Amino acid sequence: MYIVNISKGVLKMNSISITRAAELKPKPQDESNLGNGMYFTDHMFSMNYHSDKGWYDARIVPYGPISLDPASTCLHYGQLIFEGMKGYRANDGRTLLFRPHNNMQRLNASAARMCIPPVDVDFMVNAIAKLVDIEKEWIPRSEGTSLYIRPFIISTDCYIGVQPSESYLLNVILCPLGHYLAGGLKPVRIFVEDEYVRAVKGGVGYAKCAGNYAASLIAQVKAHKLGCAQVLWLDGVNHKYVDEVGHMNVFFVMDGKVVTPELTGAILPGITRDSVITMLKSWDIPVEERLIDIQEIADAAKSGKLEEIFGCGTAAVISPVGELIWGDVEIKAGDGKTGPISRRIYENLTGIQRGVLPDPFGWSFEVK
Ligand SMILES: *Cc1c(COP(=O)(O)O)cnc(C)c1O
């Protein structure tokens, strides 16, 4: 039986042991060529869990391979969840994390779905802040760059039977990330996937669990072959309501209104999505969260009312979509250029993240 027990394992910040790397790696010099997360920093955070003890042995150690018994259940049955968040170096030298508590809360939501024990949110935010502080020289400074933070939890019990593991390993690794959208905000072409589905209600679509990404690859490969950058996922039952675009949430600007799919359980509740909705409402721009039939989008485009489409997520922040390819229908958004709402959100959100603009929503967490 799965028993949530964090009380046994409430770790104190001073219980994190730190072992420094004997030698530091050379840091990538060319910030315009950091690629897609290829360079990992010198240290990582780890801690273990056992149902008898809760979380224990929190430590910052040199970055390196983790050794796993080949029978570890994560390798077979995929009890594996992760998060993705970012840190920035502000012009005034502060190190800022964007909404890290929300990421740790979502890690716990994913954990609950996958029978993985939860973490203590404040402890984890502080542990990540400590790791980022140790690695702050790795945070790139040029505009559009960031330090990507990847916490993940894997099950480590060893047996062939299928049941929730009693033991887990949590790691946090870091890597400098280049400008995701090299060349600026350029609208991309997206393939509307009507054969494969990403998730269904009642499944694991709202969890950041590894299997979702393995399952999505085939559609991505297909989209690339068709000259598209990504796929637009439709709902798994009717194959007609819009879910997400690639690994991002999606927004449409139609007829002066902004609409985005409601969180049905098949959709990942993005923190960028929430930030976009909050910012739009603060600008008195109405936002509707509801089911969106792909036919409605095609009709809006036909009558000239589809102004903008954009995806949003931690990695790209905002990714404008120029057109959707839905069977033999081409759905074009606006004039094919990045629209004013996409641009305004991108500039304001990245401004807050980088500490360049005021942070009226209290989203930045300073690493001290
Ligand atoms: C992570 C993710 C998102 C975006 O979430 P953010 O919190 O904004 O980064 C959207 N969809 C999927 C499938 C994701 O994995």
C-alpha cells in the first residue's frame, strides 16, 4: 500500500551535505551556441527516499553518473517524473528563479498521480537555490539565455513485479540554455496530429512523467518529415478539441479575445500558461479557458478573425505559430508575423524573469 509520509523525512536546510568537485569543468564560452541543454554544471543535488525513513541523505555532490541496479523499476515501468524551471542572472547581479514553488507543487501533483512520495516544497526550493548559488558562474548573461533546472525522481526498488516502489532517488541537474528561439520570435508551422494522441482524461496528461514524452516522439518525427516544427495535439476521445502544441500550452487570439484550452486533466497545467493568463487579465484583456474545437479555429481563420496563435512553456517562453496544417486545410494566423499580444507577453514575461521589469505578481525568487 502506498503511504504518503513526509513527516518522517522533514529535512532541514543545514542537513544538506556539500561535497565540492575536485576539478571544475571549462564553462562554454560562446553564449550564442549553448544549444539545447548539452553542458551540465559541476554539481548536482541528490536525496533518497525509503518508506521507512522518508526523504534522507540530502546532498550536493559533483555531477556524475548515477549507478542503478538493472532491475530498478524506473527502467522498466517508468515511475519517473520531472520538472523544468529556469534561473536568471539579473543585470544588477541578483540570481532569480521564476516561480520555483509552483514547480515543486506540480512535482508533487505528478508524484501523487504516479504513486511517488511528495517532497517538502520549501525545502526543495531552498535546496535548488543552494545548488544554483554554488553554480551561479554557469548562468549565462546574454539576453534570452538562462540556467535550466531539471529536478527528477526515479523509483529504485528492484523486482519484476509491478507495484509502487518503496525507494526513490531525487536529483537536480543544471545546464546553461541558449536562446531557444535563435533569430527571435519567428512564427512556425505546426502539424495538427489527428491519428496519435498525447493523453486522455483519466490518464497522465497532467503529470510531467517520462512516458508522455516517449509517446509523443512518433508524432514529432512525422511532423518534422512534413516540414513542420511541432504537432498540435487534439483530445484523445473526439480528436477535435485542441489540447497542446508540442510540449507547450497553446493560446489563440480570435475576434479580440484570447482563448486557451481548459485544464481537462489531459493537459499539463503550465506555469507559463498561468503567468500568461494572469498578465492578460491584469491588462484587462479577456481570457477564456474552455474547450476549443479545431473547426472553430479553421472557421475563424477563414473569416479573417484568427489574429494570433502562440505556444508557451518554460523553455521557449512564447513560441508564435504562423500556420496550422490540418489535413488539407491550411489555417493561417494573422499575417504570418509575430502578433502584438505574443510580443507584448514575451517582452513583459522575460522582463520580469530577468529582473529588468518590476515584478508586480511576486513571481521572482531571489537566490541569496
Ligand atoms: C512542461 C510542459 C508544459 C509547459 O509547462 P511550463 O510550466 O509552462 O513550463 C506544457 N506542456 C507539456 C506537455 C509540458 O511537459
